[in-house]
Amino acid sequence: MRRLDARSLRGLAHPLRMKIFELLNLDGPATATRLAERLGENTGTVSWHLRHLAEHGFIEEETGRGTKRERWWRRVPVTNQLNTTDFRDDPDSRGAVSLYLHELVGQYFNRINTYITEDWPDEWRSAGTISDWSRLRLTPAQLRALNDELFAVVTRHRPDPDAEPDPAALPVVVQLQSFPRRPQPGAPDSPEGAGGREGDAG
């Protein structure tokens, strides 16, 4: 686990660098040329941003692969954690925090949008879900406990890195957003809905 500080956050909080980092995270190692083709960018520009990400410890060169003219890059196998309260008293970092969160939410949206616009077999379409539960009322401690339990569930389903992958398995993205919402003045409390998952969309 790596907790982002002001320097590392500013090293990552750039629209193109975050796109590069996302591709390396989702699809594995790549060269500047391959990334540039996917992103519609100049190879030299992508190379500069790759070196910047490496300087801040987010990616590293994959040794033993490629040539001096064609270097392969991969994500450093560390989980990055951003705690926005770390920057509450640091006005110089507010712009970087805002940009990072804006781009991150955009990435989450784009992943979902891609999924719903693609053609998937029924077995996969019925297995996926887009759900929300908007009628919970929790304290900060209860919200933290809920998130801890959800993280533990996802961790239990994470495959052993040394295990042989199931031929029927595909990469799966699990996105979780949980946050408080300020009630609107005069809005009555809505009763908890009956049934299963609120807002479930396969």
C-alpha cells in the first residue's frame, strides 16, 4: 500500500498520465508506441509522460524485454491510496486533488459506458450489474465499516496470482463508490424500498 503524498499526487494528476497509467493497469505492459496508438497521441509526448510516471514511482521499465529503442513499461505492483484529508491544509495541492478526482471519476464512467454499449453474450450480460442503494442512513463509523466489509468480499474473490487462470474467465472490473449526500431542505425521508437491489441494471 502506498499513500500518495503531495509530490507523488502532482506527478500523477495529469489527464494524459492518468490515461497511460490506466491502460498499463488494465492491460499490462506496453511500449510508448503502442500506448500512443491507442491514445491518439505523439510517441514522443507519451514517452515523456512515461518517464515522468517512472520518476514518481508509479511505473517501471520491464527489464529483459524490448530494445534500447523500444522500452516496455509496466505498473509498479503497489496499491495507491489517496486520502483527501491529507491535503486539507495544503492549498498548493488542492488543484491536483481536484484534477485527480475529476479524471478518476471520468475513467470510472467511461468503463461503465463502454460495457453498456458493447455487445455481450447473455451469460455475461446477466452476470454484470450496475446498482445503487440511495436510502441508507449511516454514521461515518458505519460507512467505514460498510466499506471495509465490501473490500473484504472483493479480496476473497481475488484469484491466487500463481493459480492457472480459468479458460472461461475474463478480466472483471469492480467499481465501488460510497459517499454521503446532503439531504435537501424539506425533503421527507423515503422508506426503504422493498425487494432486492435498488437501481439494478444488468
